[in-house]
Amino acid sequence: QVQLVESGGGSVQAGDSLRLSCAASGGTFSRYVMGWFRQAPGKEREFVAGINRGGDTTYYTDSMKGRFTISRDNAKNTVCLQMNSLKPEDTAVYYCVAGRSVSARPGTYDYWGQGTQVTVSS
């Protein structure tokens, strides 16, 4: 059983940056692909970014490309999401996920964190 704990959320102004972190425990971190989803009020969960086991291949939803960067440190069992040039429409709860293959489908992932709130005001 893998436990995922996110941190780093908060309230910022449009154009600011935030760095989300996710600490994993209870399993062999390097066996899992990792990713981030987000969910805004009244909307479905949306794939943000994913990263393969070795950390050398990354995936992004088109609207996040160039603004968000996902990375992982297998020695520290952590995955991070650097978010730059934040927009009000980025406001959501952000979830860290672990699974067996990178996919935009939430059901692909075996483990989810509790989420961290990101609020971007204009």
C-alpha cells in the first residue's frame, strides 16, 4: 500500500509560481509512474502531468505545456510539480497519483493523495 502526501498548495496572484511536492511511502517508489490531476469545483478530474519510472519522459495536458514541469527524485521518493505563470483557471485541488502506466484516465492510477488546494486570484 502506497501513501501519498501532497504539500505546497496555497493562494497566489495570477502570474505567480507554486511548487507542489508529493512524498510517497509504503511501497517501492521507482516501480510506479507518477502524475498529477486536478479538480475544480463542479468539474471532472483533469490530468495535469505524468512522469515515467525513470523520470526521463514526461507528459502534459496541452494547456499546461510550457508552464508546468513535473519531476521526480527516486532517491527521496518524491515527485514535484513546478507551476509557473499561474492563471485563475488553474484554481483547483491538485492530487498526486501513482500507477502502472501514464494515462489521462483517473481510473488508471492505483493510489491517490488527499489533495492540496491551489487558488489563483486575478
